[in-house]
Amino acid sequence: MARYSRRRFLEDSLLAAAVAAVPAHRLFAAEKKSNQSTSPNEKLSAAVIGVRGRGGGHLTTLVGRSDTEVTYVCDADEKVGRDRAEQVGQKQDGRKPKFVQDMREVFDDPSVDIVTTATPNHWHALVSIWAMQAGKDVYVEKPVSHNVSEGRRMVEAARKYGRICQTGTQCRSMDGSIKAIDYVLGGKIGEVKLARGLCYKRRKSIGPKGNYEVPKEVDYDLWSGPAPIEPLTRQRFHYDWHWQRLYGNGDMGNQGPHQMDLARWGLGVDRLSDWAIAYGGRLGYEDAGDVANTQTAIHQFGDKTLVFEVRGLETDPLRGAK
């Protein structure tokens, strides 16, 4: 069967090598003209890993293209995964993707060209590295990784195996952001040495810490993956992992990557900071969460400074921004 070339796909999709900064909704945004001219046989085989939240958006976008076909749906939650596979099958004229709980089945299939993932953060690096080792190109949701060291390993893997590894710092592709940063970097407001980002987003308590039952449809071993297998201490299994350190990074790593990326871009720096300090805590309530809901981080790049602030409790906007 003829294969739609990766190069053609990447050109259509505005992808870049290594770890690029293009949003998920544009990752697969080929022009309609090129889409319409694509033969039904010239399709890239795509697998989506982690499909409950953002991964559902990945599926919608991929199914909407004529040059891709979703061939695998993977999720540690069997009910979520099977439901998504059924939905995709209906939209692909009955061509239902195979559902698997173990992502290694996806990597073992040489016919899969693309892997996209929206797993919990603690899985991001290993999913991406395994996929690239298996010859797949990768799109991974932000944050790129659970920590800085993992992100570096992902870049090294992309270069070693000659694969694409892209992430979703969507603000990089917003016309308003691009024009604003061009204005700043063009010297229109003078030399910029301080950038400030913020996330003033109300986050309520996730409930008391306790011992809760893992949903019967979830393979908790697979869900935990590279994290230690610990008792479930939060009431809501899905999403609230964001507020537990083993799996998530709080809003510093949830919303923060978007605005910190813009701030760093505006400062004209494209590297890690020389040093960083952060302070804060989980204030206002005691619950199953253990990441800060109130936090300030300061990064220093030579004579340039980036300050990012998280406020998860009720607070007034800053100049109209939250």
C-alpha cells in the first residue's frame, strides 16, 4: 500500500524537528486542498495513548484528517479506552481502531507511524522515548516531562533515533502572541530584562486523604508505570493526579509551561536558567494533594529575570488577567 510520506505530513502540519512548540490543534492541520487530493491509500497510521481528556481531542483531530487513520487507542482505563475506540470506529466508516491497555503493543507494531500521548505527566517521557526507539514520530502534551532531566533524555532520543518529538505549547502559534513577541524583540519597548507570568486559577480541595479503591476497569500497575505503586489516596481517580507530586506538577507544571514559555520567548532566551528558586505551599485547606497551590518561582538568565506566580485560592485578577 502506498504510504503518505512523513515529510509531506510534517510540511503540511508545520512540524519541526526535535522538540518543537506548535499546538495540538495545528499539529495535524494540513491545508484542505492537500487533504482533498490525498489518496485513501496514502494514510499515516496513528495511535493515541491516554484518551480520556486531551487525548480525546487528539482523536477528534486525527479522525478529521484524510491523511491519517487511528489504528490504536490505548488507555489503562479499559472502559474509557473501549468507549473511545467505538466512537472513532463510527467516525472512520466502521474502521474501529484496536484497543489495548498496554502501550508496548503499540510500539511493537511496525505499521504505526505516529504516537500521540496525553497520559498523566509522569508517563510523558517514557511513552515518548519508547515510541521513538520503536521508530515512531511523537506528539506529547505539555509539560514535556515530569522533570528537567527527563526532558533532556527525550531530546537526546529524538536526535539518536532521527525521530520527531513535538509538544503543545500552543501560545507559540497564536497570531497575537507572535505579533506581541515580535514587537518586544524588535526593541519597541526598549531592552526587556524582566518577564512575569501568572496562573490565577481557582483550584478547590480534592478531598480528604484516605485509602480509596482503584476503579475496577483501571489496570493500576500500567497506570502507575514509572511511578512507585502506592495506595490510592485521592477520591477522584482521574484528573486529580495533577495535584499529587508522584504524577503531576500542580499548576506550575500544568498551566505554567504556556506562560513561562511566552515569558522566556519575550526575554529572548532559549535555554535553561542559570539558577532558579521557588517558594510556596498548599495553603487554605488540607487534603489529598501535596503540590503547592500558592507558589512563586524565579529564574535567572544572566541579567534577565523570569518570575512566575501560581495562585490557586480566590484572588483578584492582575490588570484584568487571571
